[in-house]
Amino acid sequence: MQPGSLAIETLGFVAAILTTLSFLPQALRIRRLRSADDVSLTMYLMMVTGQGLWLAYGVVIASPSMIGANVVAMLLVAWVLVMKLRHLRRIRDLKLCAPAPAE
């Protein structure tokens, strides 16, 4: 192990914990309100793609902090994305089932 590498890896773990858990409030809010109406689909599609790329990068450079953080973050981001897609499907289904307006 190189001098200072433990300190650098610790710094990486702290940063990873904070950025990874930043998605938790959004996920909990969706769960509590049972609505993903205010969630940006584009943002979460971009985020899950980015997390996947960061995970691949972490694997390539063999960084435990990057691997761990991106696995957890991908799970949280993917969960929010699934909730958003379910919300959109529910809205679409409601529109399909709604009676046509009388003229």
C-alpha cells in the first residue's frame, strides 16, 4: 500500500457515502407520498447510466470506495427510476380507462 493511500481511500469512502445517500431523501419521499410526479425522468435516466459507467470505472481501477458507492447509488437511482416509470404507466392507464368527454 502506498503512503497516504489509506487516507485517500477513506476520503473516497466519505465522499461516496454522502453522494450515494443523497438519493435517499427522494426515494423516501416517493415512497411516503406514493407519487413520482415531480421527478425528472430524463435526469434519472442520465443518472442511472452515469452510475453504471462510474461502477465500470471503479471495477477497472479496482477502487473499493467507487465500487461500493456506485452499487448502492445505482440501486437507489434505479428504484426511483422504476417508481417514476410506474407512475407514468399509472397515469397512462388512467387516461385510457377514463370515459370520453361528452360533447
